[in-house]
Amino acid sequence: MKKFLIVLFASLALAGNAQASVLYNEVLSYDGTTDKLNDDSSGSWFDSSGVNKTTGTVVVGDVIRGIIRFDNATITGVGSVDLRPKGSTYFYGMYSLAVTAITAADGTSAGNEMLHFGAATGAQSLASLTTGWSGVAGMTSRASGDSAFMLLESTDVNLYANPNAVNTNLAGFNTAGTTVVTSAGFLGDDVYRVGGVAGTDVTNLTAFYTGINSINFAGTATVLEDRGPAAITYNQIAGSGLAAGTSGDLFLLGTIASDTPFSTNFDFSDNADVYINASVPEPSTIAIWAVLGIGGCGVVARRRKNAKKA
């Protein structure tokens, strides 16, 4: 009888989380290895008052804001997963970052600048831009802070068929079929920076709008909210291109691209990878938690299914 109850309660715990998120229930591996999401991004620059900047010089307080379309994922033990769509779900993202400092990467010379970022605040913050969105509510809180990135998933095929459905104020993502599944920001020792390549002046906006591929960006972020299982652990990822010892829940690495933005509402394009290394307890632990009424996580059945396919 006891064994039956453990199995029953575990099953109920899994079922309760089954519809929370396709990203968390059907894409991520949760086995302590690093998964990678590949994106195509379109972005624009704005001054501190929200006016679009297409020429001139980047200064502290300027904001870079854009949208992301995830094309595929690379999952350990599974391989490449097409996200265009996954079932009937498409995957997107959005970001709003403010320049907090501009330094010379080598400490001395111009033309080798590094832009340092934090989450945009005020009217240009993601919190402000998404106020009233039904798709933001109901996430599990992980940490407190200002959001700089949000990952979304949507069954609204129009967003993929019509990239210009979302303009620079991001309101086009507020549709009935779209849900925010992850919010991340910069906490503790998280960093996000662009540039630092000798001879590339990243304070000159022409460098972004002409797609100079030598402009690199890298950063780490902390997950603030998500729709993952309650017991999820984000294993810290040490990012290449960043200072030794730097790590975060998410690691982002990419390059300003030379191609045309997939959305003509924005001014430049970039290509990036988002790395996530997450894990959850073993099934036996989940079963015990279910009996105790603590809850479970809905990815275990999915992982068993993927393992059989592999």
C-alpha cells in the first residue's frame, strides 16, 4: 500500500506541472550538463529618454533593446532540437539593457572600448514595458532584482510568420498565446559586456549598424523567475571571455552579425548562444517529496521518454 501511495502521489506531482512550459518540460535536459539555445536577434539603441539612436556615440545611460528568435537547441544526450517550432510552440526572447560604464579593455587606449551593462530601469525597463501582460503572471520566484532578459514561448504562429509584429516597445509579444517563461537579471558578480576588440570602437553606433563581426558580447545572468519545476537547481556556468571565476545561472555569448535584422523594426542583428545547466532531484527523491506534500517536477517522465529515443 505504501509503495502504491508513493507512485500515486509522484504521478500527481508530475501531472500538476505538465503544462507549465514546453521549454522546461520538453527541451531542457535537467541532468547537470549544459544545454544551449541558439538565437537570432534584432536590436536598436535608445538614449536615456527612450529616443531611438542611429548615429553618434554611445554614452552611459543609453539603452540597447531588442527581440530574440530561438531557432534550435543543442541538448546533451539528445542532440539538435528544432525550435521552429517544437510541436506547436515557438520560442522568443527580449532584452533591455542600459550602459552603466565605458572602459578601455586594456586600461589605456581608445578604439578598444568595453561597454558594461545593467538592466534598464524606469520607462525602458522590461518590468515597465510588460506591465499588465497576462503572460508574465504566475512564474515561480527565484531571486529579487531588475529583469534584463525574458524568454518567451508562444503558440501564436503569426509572431514567427510576421517578424515585424513586434516593434521596439515589445508590445506585440502581448498575445493570448504567448507566455514569459524565464526572467533573468544581473545580481552579485554577474556581468554583461560588449566589445574589447583592438581597433573596434564600440562607442560609435556605426560599428553596430554596419554589422562589424569583430564586436563580441558575453555575460552571465541570474534567473529571477521561471516556470520550471519547483526543485530546479541552476548549476553555475563559467563563461569564456569573462574574468576567471565569473559564473551565472545563464551564460550568453555572441557576435554582432553582418546580416540584416530579421525584424525591420530594429536596426542591427546579432547571433548568440544562451547556455543553461540545470538539474532536478532523482525520481526517488521526487516521490518522497510528493508523499510529504512538497511537490515534484514534471520533467522526469519527459527525460525518460527522451532517453528511450536516444
